[in-house]
Amino acid sequence: MIKLVALDIDGTLLSSRHVISERNKMALHRAASIGVRIALLSGRNIVGMQKYIEELGLKDIVVSLNGAYIVANNKPEAIHDLRIEKETAAEIIKYVESMKIHLNYYHDDVITCGAESEYSREYARITDAPVIGVGSLLEYSESRQPGKLLLIGGRNYLEAAREWLEKNHSHRVNCFFSNSNYLEVIHKNASKGDALKRIAGYYNLSMDQVMAIGDGENDISMIHEAGIGVAMGNASEKVKKEADFITLSNDADGVAYAVEKFVLCDTSL
């Protein structure tokens, strides 16, 4: 029996219009009413997740920055906080700036960048999380250790950046695409899969009692770890290959469909 549902946000819980559908809300509320825990696991920071935490009335653990930061909702202290080393971050900043790729720098509840751009403004619009221009990001990073770095730009530039990162820093960081224009960089030991195991342990659940739903490369680790790993219909083939089940797309209430089928046990699905 599933007792914990782990959800990605963008491309999974949210439609392409960046809203939670009524069917998704209803399915999650029904699951919560029978004692199932609902956990959001996102690449966003807590500020960018807060709107949906409140909209769903969630009171369970929240995972931000792709597993680097875990907090029990409404409690200030982190259960887990794993950051990229400052020296590694500085080397990445130098490389990214030389390639003229936009970089968002995440620490605590703040997102910064060197100079604001169309990318930072669009990200802030989509996530409701401000991105603050600080001038020299390299200087700014000297006293602040990041939980995540997000490279934003054209796919070819980001593919080149991923190749550079894997060649020079694979022993220190993980990098993956959360969508075609977002390359995420986190600590080597941080992942949604590791975070999901920590959540299950926190609630004394076995992984067989966990269902995870996602669409991006950053969701593969949790899809793999969960007793039931679900890929969205809009996920890439790489993600779908790791899943036990492929649900409908985010614009066709794919989260609700999976919850109804595996948690609420609707035999008509």
C-alpha cells in the first residue's frame, strides 16, 4: 500500500500553464484524507515552492534544490543541507561567464545572478521567486556557499557546459537537464533519490510504500528508488525507460491519473 507520494513540480504537478489542475488537487486531497503523505521534491528553492505548498495545504516534508535541501514544512531547521564547495562554484562561475551562459546562484532562500537578463526575468516570472542581480557573481560567491547552480541558455551551449563539467568536476558535482534549456548543478551526493530515501526513513516507511512521479532527468533517481516509479507522458524517453509506469501528460492530469490508479485504487483506470 502506498503511504507516500513524491511529486516533482514543473512539468509534473503543474500544467504547461504553470497551474495545478482541479483534478490533480482533488486526487491529492483524497489521498491525504486517507493518511497518505504528499511530498514535493523540486529543483526550485523553498520560496519558489511556497505557493503550491499553500495551495495544496501540505504539511509534510519539502525537498528543494534537487535534494540538496530538505525541510519539514513549517519548521525552520533543515533535515539535510548539502552545498557545493565554494572553490568548485568559483571555477564553474568563471567557465560559465566565459561561455556567456546565464547562471542562477542559489543559497539559502535567495537566488542571485551576475547581471539580470531575459533568462532571469523569465525564470522569476514562471517561479514567483525573485532573481537578484549582484554585479560580480564571483565576488559574491566568496562568502556564500551555493546549494545549486542553474545554467540557462541554448541547448548546444549547455551540452558543451555539461561535457566540461563531467570532464573537470564529476567527482564534486552532479549535472543534468531539468528541461531543454536548464542545466542543473548540485553537490555530488545530492539527488532527489537520496532525498526520497531520507524522507521514507524519517516517516519509518519502506520504499515499497513510496510512489514517485516526475518528468525530468533530475527525477530519474527518485523514480528509480521508489516502489512505484512513474514518468509523466511528457517526459523524455530517457526518463520513461526508468519508470515502472508511464502516466498521462502534465496537461492531461497525469499526476491525478497515477494517484487514482495506485493510491486510490480506481479499478476503472
